[in-house]
Amino acid sequence: MILTNKQIKVALIGNPNTGKTSVFNQLTGLNQKVGNYPGITVEKKEGICKLSRGVKAHILDLPGTYSLNATSLDENVVIELLLNKNGKDYPDVAVVITDVENLKRNLLLFTQIKDLKLPTILVINMADRMDRKGISLDIESLEQKLNTRIALVSSRKGTGIDKIKELILDYRSLSTEPCVNASAIDQPYFENLQNAFPEHELYKLWLVITQDANFVELNRHAVPVPDTSSFNTKSRSELKRLQQREAIHRYQFINGTLKEGYKTDIHAAKGLRATLDRILTHKVWGYVIFFAILLLMFQAIFKWSEYPMDFIDQSFASLSEWAKNVLPAGVFTNLIAEGLIPGIGGVVIFIPQIAFLFLFISILEESGYMSRVVFLMDKGMRRFGLSGKSVVPLISGAACAIPAVMATRNIESWKERLITILVTPFMTCSARLPVYLIIIALVIPDERFMGLNYQGLMLMALYLIGFIAAVGSAYILHKLLKTRTRSFFVVEMPNYKIPLFKNVAITVVEKTKSFVFGAGKIILAISIILWFLASNGPSERFDNAEQIITERHQGENLSEGELDTEIASYQLENSYIGIVGKAIEPVIQPLGYDWKIGIALVSSFAAREVFVGTLATIYSVGSEEEGTIKNRMAKETNPQTGGKLFNLASGVSLLLFYAFAMQCMSTLAIVKRETNSWKWPMIQLVFMSAIAYVTALIAYQVLK
Amino acid sequence: MKTTIAHLKRGEKGIIKDIPIDIIPVKLFEMGCLPGNEVELLQVAPFKDPLYLNINGSFLSIRRETALLIEVEKINETPEI
């Protein structure tokens, strides 16, 4: 039979840490795309694999799951998909990936998949480790007992992949008979169940019933299953007892099967694992090593990425300059040169940090080290409602919240993940630094107290405040947020492995792509809007700025450059943003700010560091050199008090405002993407701004 | 007082006797935490929590609160006192 037009739909299923993603990468290469399942933020990875005879397979890499009893959103996806025979993703053939070293546990899921009466292929992965571990397999015996065909694969070495393709191509000849009779655990109950719903498959009915007992609700619209609520003959605890009996029943079968087909020479075993664990989870060395790794990560995101970021910054500036010179002058050219190109630059600038962070994270995940981090950090993080894995996003947040929020994907529990996303922006990111530095230099005396510099102490205090705000609000959220799914802590401690370059590279590329094409669109749109508001004004004063300023300074002998900066300042004052800045003056006056700071606050919503540049424009300081701006700011007086505008009270007030306020549209965009709704970024925006306003108000009123 | 996984010392082994099914997550018995199976305490995190175990060939870590629920019978490899 020729299947040229039709693609064979394949689903890769398997426990976490079985090398499922490596197999997927081997099958599809770069021919893959990563998206989300509709309505939820579970990653959907799919790709195309060329078999032979012109037949292609569509490969869907399902989230890793230990069984068909869902305890998380990720696992729920697998079950909903496999229960929905009419769904567009329902596979023609299931490929179950197992790890040869953990075959016993991995086969539990396999026997469940077989009960769904799907054509099923068993892949036994990590074959390259068999010699070292003294494992030998009798494939023929296993195939016969398990009622399937087996491919022995090493995704690390790339062997056995052709065998998988061959078996997929020939999927019609695979057996769809189960290998375990699950209904044996309570014959009368299962008979009744089948009689009540004769047209449905028995094991699927059982899954539907137990899924509800597991607290993860199935989406009834997505899954065409009967309403089993009428079939209520067992209590929840009886159902759980049955589930336990099912697990025992399956393990009995698996033990029997492996007794014949699986031999392991215990003397060859005993490996690196115990030694590495003793060091990496040691109560002193474990932390020392982990913090050393964090320090290295932080260096990379903070310092190493500076070079490519500077390069990107300059390239886009030159590109913008070039466009302005080459294109005919006009509104359209301005849009391209001042709106579009810097807007795209504002997205691209984050790529180095994202790439570095995910380089580290995927190495930590791939090597198996991340589970040890969770083990070490769980106790400390738990009381704040955070996961042991939250440490990585929080620390990366001290460089930039954008890659940090993306890094929360690895946190399994939705509640812990959401809390981490919501509190990470409190960490002092590198964009706050220019604002902090200039204001500290302006209002904090450069004096020493007991050998400690006040300015340095203030900076340290600000980092500390950010951290305390993050864990403090995590604690509050932990108490406030209620979730339907109960979270419990059962973490697999996988074997240590050397990370595969291909897997790491694909992760880095995919994460970068998902940022650029996901959040990038929103960032670009907002930055163009902000540009428009800053470079257009409603009144004649804006349009005739050049004329007005030239007339005003007639006879003053200003150089052309000085005149230009005066014009720019006047234009900004009369632009839409200028008007907004003036309009909010009554609101920010109690914080000690005037309308000029107001304009800088509004425009720095694009990115915090814009604050300094905006002040430079508005004070008509020609250069962006820090010293010049600082001197100009020092001269500014407060029209109300007559004193200096930037004094200790207003300075501390501004510092606190920037410490707490959600002044970053890029973070909002990525939070929108990672939580899949505008609800959470909006809550974040409102609450963080409120905290910022209140603390700044108190600081100013007290210190004034 | 009954002996649970949390009462094992590092390197000690036990046989799982009883599990309170109602409060133990399904995931745990799917990972092999079933009556009759062997469990070894490999490592304890600082502050005595969580615990790192080898249950029936599966390596996993669970919190002390969960470990306190799983009753075991110690395998005495050292002579009894």
C-alpha cells in the first residue's frame, strides 16, 4: 500500500529522563517546531521525519510522564490527547521510550499505553550504557511477552534510529492487544463498568474515572468521554486502593517478564553516581558548588553578554542613522529610522542574555544536576511557596527578568511556577543600575562611615530590598493563591550524563526563537507606540518648535548643536508623552517629583535605563555622558520648595520607586507569554506600581 | 512508635510494610513504593529534609512529611544489640 500523501502520525511517549527528547531530535533534526498546546503553557514539540519510500512521519513529542495518572498540567496533556480518538493529534502509532537502566519502572507506562489498544513500539534507549552496567537483554523474549516490537537505541551515538523508522513505517502490522489484563484487579467492578458503557473501551473508562479522583480535571469538551459520574459505585479511597492494586499487578507482570529477558551483573554496576552524589549533595560542598555555578551563570548573563549587547546596540544605532541618510526625509522614514529599527533592536538586544542563560540551564538539566539543586534547595524555598528550581530564575533575575521568567518553564508545579514568575521582577536587574548609580551619586554623600562608603552601602541596600521584596511577596502569594491541584514532592534523581551538544544547541535556539517571535511582537508594538507619543504632539507648539526656539534664542549666539538640543527639549515637553508627564504631576508631586521626572517615568516604561536618556533630552544636555547629566540634574530646583529638586528625600523616593515599580514592558510581554493571559502581567503591573508609589511616598514625606 | 522511612539512617535499608493509600500520591506507588519492596536511604539534605532514596531500583527524593507516613521494617545488617 502506498501512503505518499498521508503522514503517519507518531506520538513519542515516555518517562522523564529517558532521553525522549534526544530521540526526538535524532528523528527530526532541526525540522521541528515548538509551540504551546491551545490555552495552556505546556510546550508542544512536533517535527517531520522522513521514513523511506517517500513516506513521512509527523512526530509529536509528548511531555514526559510517569504514568497515565496525571498529577500535573503537562501529564494531563498526554492523557487528554490519548483519550480523544477523534482529535487531530491522536496518533496512528505510539512510540514508548524507555531507559535500559530503569526498564522496570519505565515499562509501567508502556503496559498502560498497550491497554489503550494503540499500535505501540517499544524503544529501549541508552543502549551504550549496557556494557558498563553489565546489562544483557533477550529482545526476542521481551517482544513476545510484551506483545510489541522493540528498537534498541542509543540516542547518544545515533544507533538504532533507523530501526525505529522501519517499525513506524510498518506500524499496521503491530499488535494492538494489551499485555496486562488490568481488569483482573477487580473483575466484577470492571464487568459492570463495561456493561454500563458498552460502546467505550474499558481502560479508557477506568482512566476517566480515576483521573477525577486524582484532582486534575479533564477537559470534557476536548475529550469525548461518557459522563461517568452516574457510575458511582466506589469511594475515592476505594478507587485509590484499586489504583495501588493496579500498580502492583503491573509490576508483577513486569518482574516476570524481565526475569527472563533482562539480566544484570551486579558487580559491574556501582558507578559514578554515588561518588558524585556524595559531593554534589554534601551539606557544605553541595552549596559551595551550587553557588559557584550560580556565580558563573551570573557573570555570563551580566558581564559576558555585555560585549554582544554593545555590538547589537551600536549596529542598530548605525543602521538607524544609515536609514535616515539614505531614505527620503519624511514621516515614513522617521517611522523606520526612529521607531521600527530601534524597536527591533530593543528585542534583539536580549538575545545574548537569553542564549547564555539557557546554555547553562540546559546543561544543568541534561546532566541531571538540576534535580540535585532541587534536593538541596527545597527545604529553604518551600516555606515561601517556591520550588527548589526557583533559585535559578531568581538569581538570573538580578541580571535581567526576561530570560529569568522564561527559565521558570522547568518548574513542574503551576503554583510554584506562577509565584516565581510574579516575584522575579523585584530582583534588581541590570537596567535599574544606571538609574541607581546616577541618583546615588547625586543625593548620597560620598563619605565613609567606619570604613564603609555610604554610596556603596546604599547600592547594596537596594539589592537587598529587591531580594526581600521578591521572597516576601512570594510568601504572601503562597498564602493567598489557591490551586485545585495538590502539589506533592516526588522528584526523580536521574543518572548523571554528559550533556549532548545537539540537545543543548536546539534548546538555546528554540528559547531564543520563542522570545523573538513571541514576546518580541508585543515589545516592538509598544516601543513604536512610545516612540510615536514622544515624537508627535497635538499642538502647534510641537510642530513649530524649531521656529519658536530659534526666535527665543535670537542673538544669544548659540551653536547649532546647542540650538538642536534646546529644540529637542521643547519638542519632548510638548509631545504627547510630555503632556502625560505634565498631567501626572499632581499625582507624583507628593513623591517629590516634577513634571520633567514625570516624563522620564512614563518614557522609561519602555526600559528602565531610558530614564537617564530622557532626562538628558529634557534638560537639553547634548551628550549622554553621565557626568554632564549629573551636573545638570544637581542644579535643578524644586519650584515649590525652592530647594534642590534632587535631594536626599526625593532621591531615596526615586530609588525606591525604581526598586519596586514594574517599569519594563518587555517583562510584561514575556509574562503574558509564559502565563498565557494578560491577567497576571496586569496584576503585576498594578500591584508593583502601587507598592512603588506608596513606599516612595512614605520615604519622601518622612525624609523631607 | 512505628518505624518509617524517616527513621532510617543513611545507608540503612528497609522493607516497606504499610502505606496510607489515601494520602500518598499515586505517583509514589507508581515509582515502585509498594508494600514488600526494598527501600534504602541514600542521602539526607541539610536540615534533614528532603530524603534521597532508592526504592526498588528507582532513585527519588521525597519530603520528610511523606517519608514519615511510610512504614518500614529495617533490614538488620549489623548484629542486633
